Amino acid sequence: MRAKTTAYPSAAEQTNEADTMPRGQRPAGPRGFAGPTGGRMSYVEEPIEYRGTTVQVCGLWPFGVGSSTPMVGVPMGRHLYTGNTVCFDPISWFTRTNLINSPSVYILGEPAMGKSSAVRRMVLGLTAQGVTPLILGDLKPDYADLVRALGGQVLRIGSGLDRINPLDAGPWRNVLSRVDAKTGAQVRAGVVARRTNLVGALMHLVRRGPVTSDETTVLTAAIRLLSEREDETQPVLSDILRIIQQAPAAVRAVTLFTADTDADANRFRDDTAPLQRTLLALLHGPMSDTFEGQTTTPIDLDTPAVCIDISGIDENDELRTAASLLSTWSYGFAQVDAAHLLADLGLAPARTFMAVMDEMWRALRVGHGLVDRADGLTRLNRQRGTGVAMITHSLDDAAALPTPEDRAKARGFADRSAVLMIGPCSEAELDAVHRVRNLSDAERREVLSWTAPPSFAANDAPPAGQGNFLIKVGSRPGIPVHLEPTSAELRWGNTNARWNLHKGMPR
């Protein structure tokens, strides 16, 4: 192998018109300023680097050692020290290796450091493997353009946009026609339970307080009666209010006012007045155009990916955001459960899903019920055949939740996740991470080095540490990896699009 050489001009040959310019105006070259007192010096050019297998390079350097990295899963980037390709996604590491015991990853780091870019890379690679990614509440949005490019389905939820009926049974209606009577009875009971839980959670949000056990009993009876009477048209929220106001015997039977007298009718009406007022608030309040009526566009799991974009909701409208997330999560996972049931009965092919829960800090703090649903998903994702990626800025985001119970549940998300992907973050944040997953001194120094402050000089270089992650599994040494998005990935996930006018180029 012939070494690369470069011929540099002699000192006499270096004189040019720039040498006669005042020093402050001289252009700086790769070796310094030209001319006398400019400080120009010779330097040795960086040699060309070659990579090869130990069989190929052993004659040049017989003391090489292997530096293997996992080669199973989506190619995430290059190892920061060896340059080897690092592959990772929670589903591949769970199903094809014994590296982790559940298909889950918790990603944290400072803003604008590549967390969503890493998940978009997973979504892109998993789609090619036949996995169906589900982004059931894209808050920015970070994933809508990518899902469109993949040929997937993008729904936009918000005022004047797509609508989701909280009582929509989704694919369960199709299941009923394909199962026996016993299974059908179980399916119907499950539909009633799903509808009751979601409507109860929405009521809790509207009144900003719990729904009582007596109210839940009446609500369940009304929804059960509507489900029994259901034909081709699914019930909506206004149907629940109408049934309670009519007070049929099947609904009054679960209360103390069962007699068919004016006195009992009046007492029933008075007793259910708070329940009726909350339903009226749902029907005629600011969220009416989002939840009252039939679902405009059903979720289609036969597409490569599904994204429900709720970025059209004002970020200060926490009530609508929480209600939308509750509805989309409930509706989306009902689709997943139905798909698995059909597969178990041999009526459909087996499917694998990947749920993406980005901006967890914002999603969990906006309302009751979201922590419980996220908690249930992280505990049952293996049984659901669903991988989970949760993204947030800090483990301390759980401290902002309203109740001690919610805070305790949220703290368990990172602890139960099989993999932590740690991006650039502060020393205080690493202290919190260390309480969840033990970090060595070398790992702490590595992550802290990614947050070194950049120069104040104007340049187009990305922030220090952007795209760097430490993949940490249990007590194994962390894998430092650098992810460099392709130009196509940058187009599909440009979260700074509004600033392109000022910058003159996409980021």
C-alpha cells in the first residue's frame, strides 16, 4: 500500500498578493495567515484510515482485537470509538436475541439532540421488517411526514378536523360476525368495559374530579343497554345522555329507585343530575366538535404505519389534548387487541406493533387516566405483541404529575424499560438515571462530554453531542453510538421548519 503524500509550496513560493495586505485583512488558510509574522507553518496531513477484518489486517498489525457491536435490528449509527455499525430496536433485540426481556426502550436527553430522529430511524427500519408503528398522539408533529412517505395513514384530530367517537368499538364489530357465541359474549362485555372506562375518564377530565361509584354504575348500565340495542350505527355520547334522561327500567334497576312512580323518577333524576351535567359539558363544551358524532376516518391497520396528529390542538388547551390522547390511545389499542384476537382464532395473520409515545412529559401531566393507560401498556406490552418507545426530556418530569399515585407509576416507566437510550444531559440528570440504571464513571464522563458548550463563533455546525446516545442494557457496559440522519430523514422530520425562512436552509 502506497502512502498518500502532499507537496507543499516552499516559503519563497508562498508569497502572493494576500501577503501585502494588512494582517487583519489577510485570509487565513489551512496553515494560518500568509506573509511575515502571519504564523504560517507546515503540518502533517491526517493519514487515510482503512478498516478491515482481523484476517485481512493481521499481517500489518497482529495484535488487533475484536470490537463487536450488536448487528441485530435497525442500523442506528456508528460506534463512537470503533466506527462499527450499531444496530438496535427493542422488538428485534427482544424477539431475535436474548439481550432484553421486554420490547421497550426509554429515551431521554436535552431538547433538539436527536431523540425523535432516533425513533424515526426505528420506525423506518421496523416498517421494512413488517412491524406496524403506531404513533397515537403526535404532538408536534414529528412523525406525520415520515408516515405519509411510507404510505401509511395520518389522521388529524382537533377542532374542525377528524373526529373520534369515544364509543366507537372499532374492529370488534367485525370480530363478532366471525366468532362463536361464547367468544362473542366476551367480546361484547369487553366493548362495554372499554366504552365505560373511556367515557368515565373523559368525564373526570371535564369536571376535574373523580366519577363516583354510583355514577359509574349508572353509566355502565346505560352503555350496556345501548350496546344491546346497537345495529349498524354505533352509539354516540348524546345517546348516553338520552338514555339516562329517559330512565328505562334496565338503568333504574342498578339504583335504589326502581319503582315505576313519579317519586322514584324524580329522585332518580335528582340523583343523576351531576352525571347529566358532566355529559352536557362534554356534548356542548369546547370539545364537542372533537368527540360528539361518529368517527370520521377509522384507523386502518393494513397500512404500513399509523399516525394520529394532534398538533392542531393549541398546546395551551390541556383539556382537549388530554381527552384526545385518551381517545386515540383507547381506540388504537382496541384495534391492536382485536387484531391479536383474530390471529389467535386463526382468522387473520399474526401482527406485531410498535407504539411510540413521544413528549411523555406533556402527555402525562395533562390529565387523569393517561398515567394509568401508559402504565398498563408498559406492563403488558409483551402480551400485546407491541413494542414501546417512550421519549422524554428528564426523569424528573414525573415529579410534575398531580398525585403521589401518578408520580409513583410514572417513575416506574424507566425502571421497567429494558433499554435506556441516554442522550446529552446534565450531571444532575445522570444522578437521577444512576438511581434507575447503574452508570460507571467512564459512562458518566462520556455523556457529559456531549454537552460541552460550543464556540460562540457563527457556524453551521450542529450542537455538540447532537445525535449521540448511550445504549444501556442492565449492568452491561453502555454502547456509545452516533446517529447521522440522512437527507431524506431530515426532510421527513424537520421540527425547525418554521425557522427555515431565517436560516435559508433546512436542518
